[in-house]
Amino acid sequence: MSLGFSLFPEQASTMAGRVDALFFFLIGVAVFFVSLIFFLVVFFAVKYRRRSEDERPMPITGNLALEIFWIVVPLGLTMVMFIWGALLFFDTYHPPKNAVEINVVAKQWMWKAQHPQGQREINELHVPVGQAIKLMLTSEDVIHDFFVPAFRIKKDVLPGRYTTMWFQATKPGAYHLFCAQYCGTQHSGMIGRIVVMEPADYVRWLGGGATGVSMTEAGEKLFQRLGCSTCHRPDGTGQGPSLVGLFGKPVELQGGKTVTADENYIRESILDPRAKITARYQPVMPIFKGLVSEEGILQLIAYIKSLERQERERTQR
């Protein structure tokens, strides 16, 4: 088990070592310059102390080489920090294309996870070792923060929108999951664990917890039950636009603006369809705010994404 206390959490993801390397580099630079400045302050205070009332300091002339040195060296160090940090930032926020997407909904005071196959978990998340995992995060109430020290990942979880993060675990075991944003009276109790399993064990776990209904299938059923198929027909002849091949594509709005049909756009269009009205269509879609849960919205998004995949496969034939 990996839940014991240690001064530095163990490195259990592909990103952990890279984050630590940058962190210790920053600490090393800071310690070096603090020590150097402290030494120079003491040294100069002793060397150039006033020894008598009649003593007058010698005039100091400029030294161009020294001035260039103490400008170039700090600039070089800060540029190294900036470029190193920027590369790490972009890698952290751009998951691999083969990442498995898992939805996580935060709520006072628990974490609710739903796998693509339909399995649901509370305050636990089972994942296979060596597989990139993309988390789609949202909150039902207040701001939370998904924090796994052993993976060196931390992300705000916001109500009313989706944020994403990813990781790839490198060691089987169980790792602490915290909420790192004060979210109410039981904030300290909003904890969980990430259970990293060998691929074969993970497959058995998936089979043992199978519900028989994947997120895509649940989303399709909800799509039919809410009557969405009446207006959003695949051939585009309904009162609403076709959703086939929609995800990830640009959408033209009334007024000439264009937005990308990502998760946040689809969520807003379900809860408040009049916020962004598609060009050449009338605002006749009912408002589903308060009628569909966050889990239901994620299921609908999973179904719409599957339509995009179906369209891509059809065009490749």
C-alpha cells in the first residue's frame, strides 16, 4: 500500500519525476542565491566597515563586464525556468490521443467517477497501470480541487463547466486523493484513493462490476427519453441541427460568430440552449436545467461523441 506518510510522496506517474526535477531545480537555484547573497552581505559588511571617524570611502567606478554578467546570468536562469515550466505545462494539459476518458463529478463531500463501460465509483477510482487516463471533471455545487500527490497532478473542479487533466500511473498500488480547495464544513473528509491495477486485474475488475449499460448506451437512452431525437434527426431535417459528426467541429451561431462544439458547449446547449443559438435555426429547444443531472449530461456527451466516431468510420470506408 502507498497510503503511508513520507516527507516526499513517492513518484507513481510518468509526470511525477519531471515535476520533481523542476521543483528541485528551483529550490536549488533559490538556496544557492540566498546563500550567496547572505555570504556577500556579511563579507562586505566586515571588509568595508568604517574603521575610524576620519575614514572616507574610495570612489567606486563602474564595471561594464560585471554589470553584463549579473544581467545575463539571471536572465539565462529565468529563461531556463520559463521554457522548462512551459514544456511541462503543455505536456500536463494535453493528454495523449489514446487516453481512456473517465468522468468525475465532485459533490459536497465526495468524488463520483463513471467509467466508459458504465461502472460507477464513489471516492475510489480504479485504473490500469501504464495506460494514459483522461479525467473529465465537473462539480455539482462549489469549487473543489482534484489532487493526487503521488501523481503530482492537481486541478480545480468547477461548477458549471468542465476541466480536464490526465495521468499515466507507473506503479500498482493505492494512492491518496484529496480535495485541495476548501469546499465546506466537511472539506477535510473529502478524500478518496486511486487504485492502480495490473492490466489483467483491471479487466477482471471491469467485468466484475459491469452494469451492462455503457455511458454511450445510457446517453442514447436518455437522448430518446428526453425527446431529443425528434428535433435532432441524423439527416438534419428536424427543427434542430443534426448531431452526427458535431463534436469537435466549428458551429456557426446567429450573428456570425463561430464556436467549437466541445464538452462545455454541449453542456451549455443542453442546460441553456438560448445562450448560443445555431445559425439558421429557431430557439425552440426546451431548457433542461434542473431536469438532467451532471451524470446524465456526461452520458449525453458520451453519446454525441460516439456519433462523431460513427461519422468518421463511415467516411473512411
